[in-house]
Amino acid sequence: MSIAAYIRVSSDKQDVARQRESINRWADRSGQSVSLWFEDSQGRNPRDLAHKRQGFQRLLKAVEAGLVSTIVVDSQDRFGTRDAHQWGAFLTLLLDNGCSLFDASGKELSAD
């Protein structure tokens, strides 16, 4: 299983490069290697429309297929959910498939 990174910008004014650098610093600090990158970086990608974000949907399919053991995001809000209920549903999906979610600071977002 692989480590995946997910990058989301909600507008053209946000910086993909900054998120990528942040995730790469996490990988360097933790001695890990990100082998899969998923992005929603073109146009508008609101957090409350996860079902429309193609990169995010590909990431979830990879998790369900058992291809991803860890996901790293710049920060929790970059993962993007509409509310606490959807956040819980996504965490359940990840955990049911043996996948952990971390932010670039090293905090495990999928921990109890």
C-alpha cells in the first residue's frame, strides 16, 4: 500500500505549490515517500461539494481498492467536508479500509 497526498484549492488564488511543499516537508521529516498525488487544483473546488471533486473521488476509490495506507493533506480544511457528519463518514470509510489521514504538521486526523 502507498502513501497518497491530496491537494485542494477552492479558488485560483490559492497556491498548489505551497501545499505540495508542505506535504514534501512532512515526507522528509517522517522518512516517508509520497507515491500517489491527487489534486483538485483547477477552477473552484468548494469543500462542501466533495462529490464533484474528481481528484478527491479518485482518492476515495484508491482507498477502497486497498491501494492507499496513508493520506497526507496540508491541513484538515484542504481535505474538505461540508460538515461534521460528512467528516465522520469519510473517516469511517478511511478507517474501514485501513487508511490513516495526517496533516502536514504530523497530526493524525483519523485518530480517536
